[in-house]
Amino acid sequence: MEPQSSDLTGKLLIAMPGIGDPRFENAVVFMCAHSPEGAMGLMINKRSEEIAVADVLDQLEIRPSPDMRPLPVHFGGPVEIGRGFVLHSTDYDADHASMEVGDAYAMTASRDILRDMALGSGPAERILCLGYAGWGPGQLEGEIAQNGWLSCDASPEIVFETPDAQKWEAALLSLGVSPALLSGDAGRA
């Protein structure tokens, strides 16, 4: 586990059983920013069952072309759930609207990236999220200290290539932790 004072930007947070918030059960969160002022991340393994990409594009008056690659909509977190964020590979830059996160990732929250993806261009690797996970100053550190989260390095294989339903297990296994050994009752007397 990372020391509490370390910067988790560009890392994955892995929700531990018993985290206490059903929205984060088995969540894998890509950390876009982490500082003493707070933290912001995107859940990358929870697809929205209610919203399709066509709904998002329609609301923004963007018409998808036949060249558009399939794009599921993910529940990025409970903050600003009407706002879209795209976590993507660094081969795309939306006129400086993209925020680089480490060497392999960027995050863009502009309409331009959705328009480009609808046309069949845009980044090679991408995850569309509605909403984000946010923490105030010291809040995430407190949750980590209470064993709510583990952190690991974010590999493009886990982030972009692993099926959503397997990302939690893959992230744990990257730390050498067997999901079978974890219990929702661990640490409770």
C-alpha cells in the first residue's frame, strides 16, 4: 500500500470490501489529480445501464458517423453526474483542453473530444465517464487509513484492455493480492 503522503495521481484506487458506500463496491478509480487540496478520479469499471452514448451525443446535438467505434458510458462517480469526462491515451489533444496524467494518460472534459470520437477519430484508447469521484482535503487519506482503498500502478492493459467486470480483480492481482482472500467482514470484531 502507498504511504499516506504520496501523490496518487495516475494510480488506480481499488475499493476494499466493506468500503461502506455501495456506489464504490468493487470500484476501480483512475486518479486524475491528488494534492493536499483534495483528489479527483474516474471509476473505470462501472458501466451505466441507463445511459447509452447515443443519449449523450443526442443531448449535445452531435450526430455519430458510421465510423464511430462502440463506446459504453461509465458511471465515473457521484459528483456532477451530468458532466462528461473522457480518460484516454495521449495520442489526442483537444486544443490544450486535455490534462495529461502521467506519461500514458490524459483526461478531457470538452465537447470536442466527443465530436471527434463520433466521427470515428479521437484517441485510440478511451473511456467515457459521466460524473467523477471527488474527495476534499485529507478525506481520501482518511479513507485509505481506514483500509477503504488500496492503490496500484495504472497499466494501460488494466485501464483500457481488461473487461470492466475483471478490472477490480486484475488491479488486486497486480499487487499480488488474491480477491478470494478478501472478505467484506475483514477487520470487524
